[in-house]
Amino acid sequence: MGAIRSAHGSPLRRAGRAAGHALRAPFTGAARLIRRATHAHGAGESGLGKLIELHAVHSAGDMLITVALASTVFFSVPTDQARGRVALYLAVTMAPFVLLAPVIGPLLDRLPHGRRAAMASAMLTRALLALTMTGAVVSGSLELYPAALGVLVASKAYGVVRSAVVPRLMPPGISLVKANSRVTLGGLLATGAAAPIGAGLHQIGAAWPLYGACVLFVVGMVLSFSLPHKVDSAKGEARARLTTREHRPVRAPSLTKRGRRGQARQQRRPRPLGLRTVGSSVLHGLQANSALRMLSGFLTFFLAFMLREHPMSGLSPAVSLGVVAVAAGGGNALGTAIGALLRSRAPESMIALVLTAALTATVVAAVLFSPVALAVVAATAGISQALAKQSLDSMIQRDVPEEVRTSAFARSETLLQMSWVVGGGIGILLPLNGVLGMSVAAAVVALGVGASVRGLLTAARRGTPHPRVA
């Protein structure tokens, strides 16, 4: 009987294993392809591949949060009520964030030995807050807004730490701008994949995208601790400040034994270096990127309301928003890919070029307002933002001394996030008039052009004593 059972059981087991293998094959194959892509060109050995995977999880979780909030705050009520809800959302979340954002960079700057723990804490915080919001998105209660503020602050804190971590994980032969391009592209692809998943989860229930986000953030917390230990090293680092003055050694008040000990302590203490002391290119690059971030925040909120009230001809409001969102996302991905493919360029000239292109697109849209012009503006803004940020990264790598480079990334990221908030605030307050909106967008970019382009082109013609990076 045992032999009979064995004879009958063996084919069943083989069939079960074959069926299991067939079901697992698409997932394991996709996982191998993703791992091969993220770990290529030495990224696996340096740890950059793990950061790319972590950022992909982070971006997918953020997209699920966005789907849940958009369906609750924006799509679930008529336009007038939605505008009031979004205004309340901005007042309760964005306004405190403007006050908190300047603190994020300096605070994280004081924790250089705990970057992995900081990223894991940001992930865990968002996982818990996502669970907190599950009841609020169903009932629409006010507790949704402080929880959303916490998610926003934790997300930006993660972004600041990520910018500081990338320089320590660059493989040999890959420049910082290319490393950042790979990280950003991984996040964009994950965002695109998570959007339909979030929409499908929302069909099950309003809280389900938040459950999915919670799971992803827990995975991200685990992945944070898988990063190499060198991420937590702060050897040779100091803090960067946006100031014109250099700190000089303090003279001891006397030559007494106590005075000599004080002088020795002052000499051993790392002193912050001013970013202006390494050239104007970085500061002009920050000005240009701030203008483009303001444009991005403005378009996000202004077009969301305008297209809901005045959709493109022949299209529904949802489809109109989808067209603009695809154009912006596609432009961002295209700009990231272009930046990764370009082997040599002057970053100052690249920033000046994309900023001028953004100004041209917004002016044309203001004069010849049309649905096509809106899509072109959204795509141009996406491309310009991606290429300008990569060029800024390369200038920081080239011009900022290594001992303050990590700090400079943290400070610049905080400034750019604040600029996005300011642009979003303008977009929500402006009347829903397309020509007026594009005129304001053109004015925002024109301010950036006036503040930065001349200095960038002058720096590009003058050249730099530092080696160029691609």
C-alpha cells in the first residue's frame, strides 16, 4: 500500500511543484530583472542598488498615500467644496511645513551617525500615520490633516537624508549626477506602477490604499537597515551654511595654560564653511531650481482645480487631469533619462537652457492658451526640473568641498521643498483663469531667469578650476 501511495503521490507532488513554479516564475523573473538593473555598473557592490530599491518602495508608498488623500480631499465632493478642503489641507499641513522645513536639514545634519536609523524612523512614522488615517478617509474627520502633515514632514525628512546618503554610495566610475539619476528614475518607475494599484485598491475601499502604503513603509524600514554601514560614517564632514563669511580661528585671550587649552579646542573643532566661498554657481543653481520647483507646485494645484472646472474640450475632468499628469510625469522621466545619458556638459549652461525653455513654454501658453499648450507646459516643467536638479547635483559635487558636501545636499533639498510649498500656495489661491494662471507661471519662471541665468552663463564662460563631472 505504501508503494502504491508513493507511486500516486509522486506525480501529484511533481504536478504541485510544477504549478508552483509556473505561478512564481513571473514574479521571480521580474525580481531578477529589477535586481540586475539596480545593481548594474558596480551599484550592487557599493550599496547604491539597495538605495535605489529603498527609494522605489518610498515612492510607491507615497503614491498610495496620494491616491487616498486625493480621493478624499479632492474627488469626493463638488469643486467649490473641494477647493475649500484643499485650502484647509494647505493651511493645516503646508503652512506648518514651511516653518518646519528650515529645521529639518539642520536637525538631520546633527545626526550624521544615524542616517540609516533616521530613514527607518521616517518610514515607520509614515506606516503608523497611514494606519491612523484609515478611519479619517472614510469619515472625513479633521484628524486627517495633522496626520497628513506628519506624513509630509516624514517624507521630506527622508528626502533630505537620501540626498545626503547618495555621495557615500557612488560606485567607482559613476558620477554623482548619474547616481542620482538612477535613484530618481527608480522612484519614478515605482510611482507609475503604484498609481493603478492604488486606484484598484481604492475600488475595494477608501482605506485600502493606506493599508498598502503601511505595508510598503514597513518594508522600507527594513530596507533602510540593509544599507551599508558607511552610510552612518561622518568622517571628515562639517556643516555647510548659506553665508558669505568664513570662520577664522579664534585667538586665545592669553598665553596661559588655560588659554592654550582653549585655543587647541577651537582648532580641533570643525568649523562650518560658507557655500558662497566656493563660487557663485551653486547659489545661482539653487535660485534657478527654486523657481522651477515653485512652477511645479503651482501647476500641481492650479491645473488640478482649473481642469476639474474647465476640462479640455471633449474630455472629462478626470481624463483631462490624467493627460496633464502623464505629460508631467513623462517629462520628468525623460529628463532623468537624458541626464543619465549625457556624458559631458557644463551644468551652468544646462540649467540656463532648461530654465529658458520653461519660460518660453509658459509665455507661449499664456499667449496661445490651449489644451496642447497646457500639456507642453507640464512636459517642459517635468524635463526642466529633472535636468536642472541633476545639474545642481553635479555643481555641488564639483564646487563644494568634500567635508561639507553632504550637508550642502541636505540644505539645498530643504530649500527646494519649501519652494514647492510656496508655489502650491499661489496655485490654490489664484482664480481659475487659464490665461491668468499661465501668466503667473511665466512670472515665477521669469524671476528665476532674472536672478540666475546671467550669473550661470558668466560662470560657464569663465570656467572653473574644479574638474568637470557628468
